[in-house]
Amino acid sequence: MPDVDSQLPVPDVPPVLLEDADPAILKGADLIRREIARLPNAPGVYRMLDEKGAALYVGKAKSLKKRVVAYTRPEQCSARIRRMIVLTRAMEFVTTHTEVEALLLEANMIKQLRPHFNILLRDDKSFPFIAIDTRQDFPQIRKHRGTRLKGVDYFGPFASSGAVDQTLKAVRRAFPLRSCKDSIFHNRSRPCLEHQIKRCSAPCVGRISKEDYAGLVGEVKLFLAGRSREVQARLEGEMTEAAEAMAFERAAAIRDRIKALAHVTAHQGINTESVDDADVVALAVEGGAACVQVFFYRGGRNNGNRPYYPAHTKDAEPAEILEAFLAQFYADRVAPPLLLLSEEVPSRELLAEAFSFHAKRKVELATPKRGDKLKLVELARTNARQALARRLAEEGAQSRLLEALGNLLGTDEPPRSVEIYDNSHIQGSDAVGVCVRATAQGFDKSGYRTFNIKSPETRPGDDFAMMREVFGRRFARLQKEDPERATPAWPDVVLIDGGAGQLHAARAVLDELGIEEQCLVGVSKGPDRDAGREKLHLEGREEPIALEQRDPLLYFIQRLRDEAHRFAITTHRGRRGRRTERSALDSVPGIGPRRKKALLARFGSARGVAEAGIQDLEQVDGVSAAMARTIYDHFRGG
């Protein structure tokens, strides 16, 4: 997607006296000037709105009156801010008690409203953690993402699921904790294969006492907290004691654990002793684009790193980009005690105060100038530069593919966005339709859409009818939300999975909605559905186009179609699984939403509930002995 700034009108405003400025800017400046009279000299947040009431910009201020005055002097503003003033038609204000509250509110508003002129954090996914549920006698060690619960210890965050899996694998080599679900654990009668390969101590069948298992859990917590040397010393002491007591079998088992722990710690060259719990945040800027690389260190262990690519950074200074990123990134995350930054940020003390308030402990922001901490920052900066270079190269290749598609279709300009639709069902049940979107930056996950097929006129299994329903709902909503096609939400090109018939059906839907200027392309599969022999069906052209099998544009179209197919199947499976779980538990008398949630949390699935014994069911919160008997009898035909 091109930079938003490039789509907005840029008035010819020389940086001279206000009287010489463009009339459109004077109008915006006059409007802002009229607002100043009613503003207090107090901290708060201001929003600039366009003629439709959409947010153009969200900003914070220690003094609203003093901050907003700057927008009445456009000749002193950057080109980006002057464009914003041109489009401003109204302003809204919220006063706060402190500047810290203003900072937190600003970050939340930016994440919610995503204004065109703010620097935006695009990727805002949650991070995975390692979780140990200490509420249980024999806690499971597992990967966790989402809401945190009381009584559960969390270690992380980790940069990716892969980083968690690698750490879990290493941990279980040295500390044989169970990883199975509760539904499996409570219903085993003999040890599983994990016990045979010494990855589990088999608490399910009593091969380890509650006290010894608690000792393992304590060692794991120390290890994940970065105190592996302390754990290793403790194990060495236990091995010596066992050998002196002539408990050679126990001593051998501890020896094996020490070997496994040594193997893990020997591969920790990426870890460091210069920091304990810290995030290293480094920025790289090139060609109007920016990349922020974040490394996560916990207990001196490197939990991985992740790149971010903030939007709307073309005219912004590096310090401004990094400051905006930090405010949004830690708006709903707890910051570690130390943040090592590659750039000095103007509001460093304010950010530190806000992060400390959110974390309920002190958080320090530092820009190291020498020593090991500087080496960590330089490592992150190098990774940021490399990631940005790769992304720019990928965007260049993607842009060339979009340009080739535009040339093939005869469009005046290369398409900025392409959408493709698909559906999935099993004999008509749990039918879903999906939309996948791609831009010059690659697949745009924010543009993905799902549609539950729910029209009574759509017969089960009728792919034509499903496509018409999905297409109609998608474009009816676009037409309602943006009738002037003024935003990038409208796709430039729509690919239809099918031949001339599907193409005509899609056009009929658009004709009913009164939409004429929409480029449609049908993509039919080749003979025997062979990949590489697809044909493109264009409106107004009788014969389809067959691209060369090695044409990069053909690979691009195949990639789009495969992604739509993957997304459709994944969405369908998720819906089918949720329906199965609901139908199985909802049929039990007396099971409401609260009990159902507690049962699924304990046993992992409806099948786990069905296989559970009466005593296990009675241990679930809200399930009495009578209700446990009802559930047990229901699934066994009693």
C-alpha cells in the first residue's frame, strides 16, 4: 500500500509569511485558531477530524492551549503537518489530570482510530509465553498466548512460537515435566512414550511424588529466570549426595539431567550477562521507510527478536518514529525494567513515568554510549537495517508484479491492492467465504475478511450462490462505508476463483449494486486442475489468457489463490470445531456458559469432558456431585 501522504492534496505553500500562504491552509488555521479561545492551559489529548468526522491526527500536550497554537502557523510546520491542516474541519479535546495520563490516552486512541497522519504500529500481535499452572498438584508446562490468569506463572515474552517451542524442548530435556493436556493426564493408566524417552516423569501414574515434582517445577522456574548456574550447582550437590548414599540409580538419573542442562547452556552464546530483564529497541530508516527491531532478554536469556514496520514515517524524524513506536508498543504491554534504545527520544522521562505507572515498578529508558549494552543495541540496529533492506527488496519485487498485472489488464496505473475470494465447506455444512488482500507490501492481513454463509436462499454446497452472497455483502458494505471510493479500502483488482461463469456472476452482483468501475478477473484451473496451466478470463475479451508456466506473474496469482484457499480451510475448520464443541456440551442438561467454560478449561475439549471420570468432574469449579453424575451418564448413555 502506498504511503497515505502521497494520496492527499499537497498545496503549494512556500515557507514564508502567513499572508502569502495558500487560502486552504488559512481556512484550516483559522478554524484551529477559533478553537484556542476555549482551550485550558492543562494536559490532555486533541484530535483533528476531516469533513466526515474521521480522525486525521491524535496528539498529546502538557498544555493544550500552547500546543495547538503551533498549528495556526503552518509556514513553520513540515509538509506532512501542512497537508493535515488543509484537511482539518473540526477538533475534539479531552483534558487529563497529568501528562502521563495524556500519553497513555493518546497511545490508546492511536491504536483504536489509526489516524492517517500519525506514525502507526502496523503489527500488534500478542506475544507467546511459557506458562506453569501452580494451582495444580502436577503443573503442566505449556505455551500460552492471551489473557493471563491468577495462580499461573508466566515466563517471557518470546518473539515467536518457534522460540517458545525451542525453549520448551530444551527445558524438558533437563526437567521432565508433563506437557500433556489435563484431559489426557487425568485419564491415563500407564506411562506414555514421553516417559520412555525421559522427557516426562509420569506423574499421571504415580512414578513421581508430589514433593519431588514440586522440586522439578522450582528448578524450571529458576532456569527460566536465568539462574541456570544455580540449578546446575544444586543438581551437582544432589548427585554427590546420592552417590555417597550408594543410590547409584538416582545419581545416574541426576547425572543425565546435568548433561542435558549443560547441553542447553552450551548453546547460549546469544545470551548476555550485561542485562537481566530488558528489551533492546533499535531503529533503521531508509528510503522513507522504517524498521524497528525489538530483542527480548529475560533473565539474561535471549527470547528472540521481531521486526516492526511503522506506517506513515516518510517525513518523520528518527526520534519521532521511535517515540511513537514505544508509546503504542507498550500501551497494553508491561515493559521490562530496562529499555535500551538506539535513539534519544524527546519524551524519555515522560515515557519512563508512564511505563512505570503501568508496570507498577520502575522502568528505565537508556541510550548506551559504550560497553556491552551498546553492543546489544548495535546488534539490534544491524538486524533492523538488514530486515528493512529485505523488506524494501520484497516490496520492489511485489511492486513489479503489480505493475505487470496492470500492464496485462491495461490499467492506467499499477493496482495498489488485489483481492481474491474463496469458500470452504463439507457437503454444505459450516460454509464460510473469505477474502484475501495483497498490496505492494505483500499479504495485507488487516484486509482479510471472513463471511459465514447464512442466507436462506443459498443452497448448501452451491458454490455459485455462496460466491454471490459473499461478493454482495462485501461490496454492499464498501459502498455504504465509502461511496466515493476515497480510501484504499476498495480493491483495484478482484480475482475470481473460476472461469467465465463465475466472472459473469460476480459482475451481475456488482451491476445490482450499481458498481461499474471495478476490475474483475476470473482465474480458472487448467486441465486436470494442474498448477501452472491456469487461464485468466478478462471482461470484454472472448478468449482467455494463458501465461507462460515460468512467468513470475503466474506464480504471483497462484500464490494469491493458494493463500485464499488456505485461509478458507482454516476458517472452516475453526468454525466446525467450535460448533462440535458447543453441540456436545450444550446438549447436557444444566450446562450453561459458565460451567461449559470451566469444563473446557479443565479438560481441553468436549471429548476430554466426555472421557472424564466422575471424581475428575467433581473437581471442576461449579460442578457438584449430582451434576458430575449427570454429565457422566449423559456421555455414557446412562
